[in-house]
Amino acid sequence: MGSMDREQQGRQVVAACQDPRTEELRGATAQLRRRLAAHRTEFPDRAVAEDELAAIGAMAREGAPDQGRLRRSLLLVAASLGSVSAFAAELARLRAAVELFGTGAGG
């Protein structure tokens, strides 16, 4: 059954790659993660930002991120990194990528 699981995951990855919103989310997440890794200055909530970026990356790989969870992760990343001006451009790109999935106004 391991091959079935891999086959299903492969289909999910292909589906995720076909959605430009997911591709942008993956790209924005990867860019911010690289920028954060290169930033040598420590700050109190760095681990929170890293964990939430990992969660966003996982959601993007799955292909259909839950809007509520995605927005919660974005808020945590923004709260963790918002005071570090070096991340402003990457954080803005991530926010725009999350907004591609809708506002979630229905709930």
C-alpha cells in the first residue's frame, strides 16, 4: 500500500503545481524562509516564524490550504517578523499570496 500512498501524493503534487495560487504561495514561502535563514540576528519569535513558515509550506505542497489555518499562520509570521524591517518585502509577498485564496468572509 506504500506505492498507493506515493501515487496519491504524486497526484496531489501535480494538482498543486497546476494552481498558480499554490505556486505563488510556495514561492513566497520559500523566499521568506531563505531570507530568514540568511538573517543572522536573533530575535525572540524567530522559532515561531520558522515553524509557521514550515506549516504554510506544507499546506502549499498539499495543494488546497485551509483558509483559516493559512491566515492564522500568516498572522503569526507577521507578528513574529513584522518589527524586522529587513523582511518587509518578503512578508508583503507572502501576504499577497495568502490573499489569493480569498478573504474567508463567509466564516
